[in-house]
Amino acid sequence: MKELKIFAVVSAFALTLYWGVEPYAHSILHPHVAPADFEFKDLEPIKADGDVAQGKNLVTTNCTACHGLKVEGINNPLDNASANMSYGVIPPDLSTAGKLYNETFLANFIKDPANAAKVSHKFQNGRSHPMPGYGWMSDSDIASIVAYLKSIAPAEMTNKEVFVDACGRCHNMKYDKNFATSDVSEYMGSTPPDLSMMIRSRGEHYLKTFINNPQKHLHGTAMPRVGLNEESQEQVITYLEEVGDSKKAEREALAPYVLGFLAFMTLISFLWKKEVWDEVK
Amino acid sequence: MADKSRRAFMGKILAGTAGVGAVASLYAMKKTWDPLPSVMSAGFTTVDLSPLEVGKLSIIKWRGKPIFLLKHGSDIERNEARDIVTQDGSYTVVIGLCTHLGCIPEWKKDETKFKCACHGGEYDIYARETFGPPPRPMDIPPFSVKGSSIVLGEEGPEYKKMLTLAKS
Amino acid sequence: MAKFEKANSVGEWLDQRLNLTMLNKVMMTEYWIPKNINFLWAMGMVLMTTFMILLVSGIFLLMYYKPDVNMAFDSVNFTIMQDVAYGWLFRHIHGVGASLIFLIIYIHMFTGIYYGSYKRGREMIWLSGMLLFVLFSAEAFSGYMLPWGQMSYWAAYVITNIFGGIPFIGDELVVWIRGNFYVADATLTRFFMLHVLLVPLAILGGIAVHFYSLRIPHVNNQDGEELDYEEEANRYLAGNKKRSKVIPFWPVFMAKDIFVLSAFLFFFFYLVFYNYQFAMDPVNFDPANGLKTPAHIYPEWYFLWSYEVLRGFFFDIGGMKATDIGLAAFGFAQIIFVLLPWLDRSPTVAPANRRPYFKYWFWSMLVVLIILSVYGKLPPTGTNAWIGFYASVVFILMFLALPFITTKEAKATEKANAEKGAK
């Protein structure tokens, strides 16, 4: 009984210290932010209906000067190095845009890229976003472009494909032997970090709100809001976990065996202790 | 006394349990010492033999060792036990280390033989020992044939056949 | 030279040459420990075991770790954590073990303070123990640098910077310690040497001294009672085990130790598999970047109380600069625990709860240390800074007051004993 009381006192102090230094301190160091908004409520949804054929026309006329459209047999007009030099960043191929990105976001991005991506603060004093805005197009035209992009988009993409497409132009993934296709350090003003260990340095919880809106956690950052829809963002985070915490499954599988063994060992050692101490007490 | 024997029994169970734990720990430690998966997967090298010139020795690296690649001309007799055959012809493919003490022999094209400078050992075009201290032919690495290429490190059916031929 | 005759068994052969029977008696079956103890007495063995676990897990990490600023981070986070079979397990064990060993060190230390096990002949046990605390702190600090993450780099930078505060030689000393003007490859490799060779050897030596120093004064007991070990040992050996006040180290003391150890290992591995973030801070999974300080830098939890005393003084007082006051306070905090046997002026060896004044000192000290630790983690702004300041001041004052408190207590106890004797 007395020993149980001593154990309770020791545990109480230890747990208080743990609480203060871990959960409590972390809630202060990383204050709560609003949850991720996959409806992009700060942007105006497009109310018009789109026409796929009209969309195809518009894209071929307006976009393929800079963007590739592999699924229609159109490659990126410039090679990576030249594109990097001309624009600061490589214009992505549009074949997968309809799968990866949210509709409202896409529509608004086409109209005003810097605003939708929340990087207007980086394009001041005469410096403009390499992609011109198409705010002069009618709503139905914008809707048609989005409808067309969705129609050509693949049904399925692997986690890695989503990552390489949405993030791989700027971010390295050293541990999966993936390197950024462009060097955006000048365009961004700083070098985007390698993401190999990002799942462990930030955690799933943080990344969920961060990727959805980087400005929430890092106000003033050069990283654009990429506009991923919820499914694609989850795929990116899963991929980050596959690369940065690849042993998670093995760890969780081994745990019950080790803990089970130690629980058994505790029981057996208690029984032996009792036998030995019964002789002296 | 019953107490003493129960105590001894519990003691033995405890020792046994601890032993199981110790063995499991030793197993994990043994596995940590194993060559890394990235090392083991790197132990396979694909070599395209089609660009080789007849009679001209090529040397590549496999698992840190030099590999001799030598294309046979049509005048060279086929040797089932020693030749590696792809769709483009027959080749001598061996680990380029003298089986005497491990020096790298030199290919003497004019004499159609390999000569080892260290102790004078000599090998024929099939890399079989013909003169001097080498106790056996130069070793053929595990391989499998894939069209014009071979994959070193993989034990293909042709390799396994050569092993049985070498034994007989 | 002893006369050697033919032995009848392997055991007898070894015994003739190594006197194993005597060794077994002295170290195990006739090494007497008081019976009046609780599970806190097992902490020494728990520490020994945890240290061995750190040593072994360290050995396997050492096979794959690369002590070079360009390769260190990847050797840990790719090779060991994701390529080596069970590499992740050894790294988690090593990280959690390093953190947990300090929890046990603190429990062990405060058990000693509570029961007064630092006085009346046990001063060397206390001093060798405090030396071990310093050595383990050095081991933890040097080890934390090795993964070369953001926290590794900046903790190293800030702590080596502290030495710049030493008058006259400060700036040169900092460069000498680092092996460069800033924390660089030279710093990493020398702290690697310290962590892997020099400090572990010193720890092993410290443990030997600590264990030896226990023997003559004997291990304390829950009531601080002075035992006649010869009488009690003879009573035990005569067969009167239940009436004897002592037990042999083997098998009786060890039986309890092994049970406590197994329960501890269950807790340990629960943390290794499921709750390791407190020991492997996420910030350290960012590769070291000398041009970018993280938003929040803090040391590992076991250094927080010390860290808070260092930064608790954030304004100049009476001509002395804040940084200098902080440095002095920090130095004081490191040494003051060592002086405990001489600060406690009461000769009574008794559990704190039975000492009329010391008990308040003891429990308050625990509370102050927890406050210092928590505020050492929080950003030192606004109210936090003031709480940190007052907690640091209270900490220092409590130690300065201890000689007076305990002198008064000694007098009061003497008086009470005299009155009891007269009755």
C-alpha cells in the first residue's frame, strides 16, 4: 500500500512535468489554426455552365503557348532549362490539372493566378506573375476550360504521381531519388526545402492545414496555395509518409509482440519476487 | 519443501523468459549487421554485350570486382562449359582476377592469351588456366541472358547449366 | 604463491584461480542491503540497465552513422531509419533511452535528497553521483548534436556561445571549443569523439566509484535507521531471515529489482513504439541550416530548469549586465546540488516528511523545478519572462536559506529529543 502511494506521488509529479513541457507547451508554441478549407470559400465559385468542346478550343488557343498537354500529344513548348530561365518556373503540363485541383480554385487561378495562389505580396512594384490572368474571359468560357480539363484528366493517379505533378517542380524528394525539375530560388526568393523528412518534422496534422493554405502557418511565405482538392492532398501526405516514415507499418506490427513479451515478463518476475520475499517478510 | 521448489520453478520460468528476450534481441542485432537492402539490390548489373568488338577486351565493374568481356570471332570453337551465348554470339565473361592470388591478368591479343604479371600464370581465350600457378580457370559470375544483354548477379538457367557441366 | 591441487570440476578449477566463491559472497549472496526499502531503491539498477541499453543501441547506430556535416543527417534519417534492418528500432531505443534515463536520474537523485542519503558517511556516494549527473549531461548534449538537425546545430551554437561570457578568455575559448569560428564539421567530429569514447569511459569509471562508495557506509533505508550490519547479517545467515533487518543482494534485492525493471521496460518500449516525440523533437527532423534559426529553440526537457535559470535574468541589476547575472545564476545552479551535504546542517538522517522544516523545503523545491522546466520551454515573453525571473530567484534563495533552515531544525529536533528523553 505504502509503495503504491509512493508510486502515485512520483507519477503525479512526472506526469505534471510531462503535461507542462509537452502538450501544454506545444499548444502555446503552435497555436490552433482554422481547419483546412477544401471549398476555397475565399474565392468566388463560377456559376456558369461550361462546354467541353469550347473548352478544348480555348485551351489550345490560349494556353498551349506555354503549357504542354501530353494527353493530346502536345509537349511543353520549351525544354525545362529554357522555361526555367524565361519564366522563373516551369509551366506545368495541364493533362492532370482537372484531377488534382479544386474546380473553384482552378477557375479563379485562370482568372488571376497570383490572387488565387495567395502570392500577390510577392508580385509588387512592376513585377508580375509569369502567367497572365484571364480575367477578361467570360464566366462561361472559364467554366468551359475547367470542364475540358476535367474531361481529359486521368481517373487514377498514384501517390507519387500526384506529388511529382503538384509539388515536384519546386521541391526535392532526395530519399526517393526525385529532384525538383526547376530551380525556383530566384523566382521565389528562397529555396523550397527538401520534403523527405517533412512528415516527421511537421506531422500530418500541421501539413493538412499548411498545404491547403500556407499563409495560415507561415504568413508572407513565397509558397503558393496550390489548390489541391481534398483527395489529392491526402495522396500527397500519404506519399510524404511513405518516404519519410517508411517503417511505420513494421513499427506498429512489432509493438504488440515486444509489449506482450514484457507484460508477461513483468508478471513472471513478480511471481518469483513474491516467492523470494515471502521467505524474508 | 514445497516453497523452495515453487520458488526454484518460478526462477527457472523467469530465466527462460529472459532467455527468449535475449535471443530475440540477438536476432534483431544480427539483422542490423546484414548488408543493406540498397547494397544487395546494387549487386545486379545489366551489361549490353552487343557493342563489343571481336577480340577486344572490355572491363566493367560488378560488386567491386573487374569483369572481363571478350567477344569471340566466328573462327573460335564453341565451348559449352565456358562460353556465354547471347543472340549476337559467344563471349568470354569472367571475373578478371587471377585464381592464384588475385592479381588482374592482362589480355594479350596477339598471343590470344591472358597473362598474369604477378607469378607468370597464363589463361586461354576461354579463361582456362594453361600455364603457371593458377589452380583453376577464372571464375564465371552468376548471370542470366536477356537478349543482347546479360544481368550479372542473377543465376539464369544458362548459368546453372554451366555449373553442372563444370562439376562433371 | 598458492598451492594448486587437482580440481574436481570446472567450477572448482576456476575458483582455485579466481576465488569466485569469495567474489560471489562479497558481491552477491553476502552483500547486505536493508530490508526496510521500497521500489525507489531499484532505481540504481534501472539506471544501470538503461545505460547498458544505450550502450548496445549506440553500438549498432555507430556502425552506420557518418560524423560529417554533409552526411550525418542522411546517415541517420535515411540509412539507419529506413534502410538498415531494425535501424529505426535502435534509433528510437537510443533516443527514448537518453530521455528516460534522465527521468530516472532525477527520481534517483531526489530519492537520495528525500531520505537524507547524502550525509553521515554517504557524502562520497552523493559526490560520485553528482559527477555522474554532469557526465550524463555532457553525454546527452554531445549526442544530441550528432543527427545534425536544426535543433542539434542551434543548441550547440547557443550553448558553446555561453562560454563567451567568461571574462578575458571567453571569445577565444568559444573558438577553441568549437574548433572553428562557428559550429562546423570540426565541432561535430570532436563532440562525436566525446560522445562515443571519452565520456562513456568516464561514466564507466564514475559508476565503479559510485558502486564502491556504497559499500562502507551501506545503502540507506526508509527510516534512516543505523543498522548493526554484523549482527543482522549473522541473524540472517543463522536462518532467522524474517527477523533480520537485512537481505542479501542476490537473490532477494535483485528479485525486487528485476520486477521493477520489467515494469520499467514495458513503459520504456511503450514510448519507443507509440510516444516518442518528446524524446525525438520534430524540429530536429529539419536538416541543420546555419542561416535560419528555428522559431522556437529549446533544449531537451531535462535541461529546461537549468536553461530557464540562465535566461531568467533578462534585465540589468545594479550595474551588472543581464547576461552576466544569468551566467552566474546558471553556474550557481550547476554546483549548488553538489554542496547539499554541507548546506544541510542537520545531522538527522530521516525521510523528509518526518523533518519538520525540511519537508516544506523539499516539496517546494520540486514545485519550483517543475515551474522552471515548463517556463524554460515557453517563449520568454511578457508574463512568462516574469514568472521565470521570480522562479529563478526563489530557486537561488531556497538554497541560500537551506543552511539556516536546517540549523534551526537541528536545534528544534535536539530540544524535542531531550524532552522525550526526560519523559
